[in-house]
Amino acid sequence: MRDAVIVEAVRTPVGRAKRGGAYLDVHPVDLHAHALRSLVARVPGLDPVEIDDVVGGTVAQVGEQSTNTTRLAALAAGFPESVPGVTVDRQCGSSQQALSFAAQGLVAGAYDIVVASGVESMSRVPIGSAAVVDGVRTDFAGPAVAARYAGGLIPQGVAAELIARKWGLSRTRLDEFAATSHQRAAEAWRQGRFAGQVAPLPGVDLATDETIRPDTTVARLAELPPAFAAEHWTARFGELDWKVTAGNSSPLNDGAAALLLTTGETARRRGWRPRARIHTATVVGDDPIMMLTGIIPATARVLARAGLTIGDIDAFEVNEAFSSVVLAWLDETGADPAKVNVDGGAIAIGHPLGASGARLATTLLHVLERTGGRYGLQTMCEAGGTANATIIERLDG
């Protein structure tokens, strides 16, 4: 039986998008290329010519992130021209899906050595750019979708409000969760927990994640106004109270991450340490209006396929698109909050869309190694009502 193991994982520090962010002048291809070069440099004896494919995730595949940006990043990284690349779009789960595709290729025998990666420059390719043509926002869903879902699809922030209402989440609870994310991430940096997984970009003055605010408090967050309140949403969905703010949502970010995968047999033969194996991976579809709740059935499905329970999982990485998403997931799954995003999450570290799945996997691997845990589960909510869930198993060898 062939398997898929992680040999190495690395990410850039996550930058703040625009507003003087550190990566404002860095082309996304070059940002991605840096993660790829850094990855290869950490694997003894690896010649890039041996890489069978680079599977990369990017959400806004337009402008500077268009035309198979992963292939361009491999070229920019100096990989031989014989190394192919492909770019995946499963919205925020793009690089988590890239990880799944890479693992599936290894198990199927299509690959022997493969990279799973992702990038997003929300500074240079703003969110929503792919739906804008000649300065005009397009009807990307089309009339059939609008007919199926009366009133059409909605922004993710409004979906986060619907979740807060359905699960009875108070504004205070949302803000408390966000403050904890900042506190945990700041402490992780103070303790040096991220040092082994982060590769700063030469020539860029950024050594840590740029959107972490160590002085964040619930009181300060409570001063922020709702970010998505509008009368037409109230007319469609009824009273929402409007609790979702910029403070209890993930910020706009730039970043890249990459993982090297191979089979256990290849790793042993090459003298590489297999650090974890991709135990089980799945993806589900869910209600595209609630949109962000797919992580609940995705978690149930991946656990069932793995033959595990929520109590068997030693560490969780649940993407913090919004506080309400993770809190609803916690309420439904019964997971131990102390095991969830222990080094902070996207509300603090940031959410560079196409890179986030690979970033979560990188962080999860290091958390398991630091704590001695065996199983880690990561899950990602995605636009359109899909969600990925992946379980990795730390290996001692």
C-alpha cells in the first residue's frame, strides 16, 4: 500500500494587505516562489528536478495571479522547466485541496515526490477581483443559481451573521474568541513556536505575522461597528442584530506556504524523516446561503472515514474566517476549545485565502510535534458552501 507523508512544511510570515503592508511591492508569483525555494532548501539532497508536480492553491486567479500562477512560481523559484505546476481553486480551501490532490496522486502512483502549496496577495489582487470585468462586478453565479436560491447568493459576512443568529452567539462571545486568537498568536511568537516553520522573505522587513495585535482586548473590540449591516439583508432574512465586525473577522492578508510530500518508502530510502502522514481527507458540499457551516458535516465525515472520534484528535486547526464559524463548529462537535487553534488563528495570524490551507497544515504539523499529539484535524469553510477536512497522523520515525 502506498501512502502520503509530509517531509517538510514552511510558510512566509503573513503580511497585512495594502495600507503599507510588507508585501505590497512583492509580486504574488515571487512570494509563492520564495515558499517553494525555502521548502526545497530544507530537504537534504533534494534536487528540484525530482519533483513530479507542484499543486498550488490560489483564490483570485486574475491579473497577477492568473495564467496558472503555480507554474510561474515554480519557474520563478528556479525549478527546472521539466517540473510542472497546476493551480487549484476551491476558494479558501484551495491549498488544503492542493494537499489532498498531492496525497491522492502519491497513493495512486501518479507521483513519487510532490509539492502542495498556496499563495494569495490580497494587496495586489484584491478580494473579489475575479468577479470584476472592466471595472464592473459580474453576475458570477448566473440566473439559474439565483432562481434556485431566491434572492441570490450572499456575502460571507452576512452568512457569518446568520450563523451567529442560528447558534445564539452573543457579540461578547464573538469578541472574546477574537481576543483569545490574538493572545494565543502573540504568545506563540514570544515562545518561539513559529520560528521553525517560518521563512522570512529576503529584502522584506517582516519577520513575524503582521496583523497580530497583542494588546487586543474585548473592550476595544466592543467599540467596533458592525461590518455588514444593511437594510436589504434585514428585509430578506429578518432581524440579525449585526454582531460581525472587522475585529471578530479575519483580516485581508498576503502570504504563501508549501509542503513537500512523498511516500513513506521513498522517504526512508532517501534518508528523509516522514513527519506525518495524510491519514484521511474529505470535502463536502453544504448550504451555499449559510455557506460557512460546511466544516460541521466535513468534520463528521472525515472522522467517520478515519474510524476516529472527536476525542481521538489531539489538535485542531479550524480556519477563523469569522468567530461565529468556529464557535458554531465547537458547539456542534463538542471539541475541546483548549485544543483548537492553540497558537492563534486567522483572526490574528491572517487569512491569505489561497495560502491558508497550507498554512494551517504547516502549523498543525508543528503543534503535534511540539505537544507529542498523534492526530491533528484541520478544516476550512469555503465560499459556495463547500468545506475541506483533513486528518494527519504524526509519525515517530
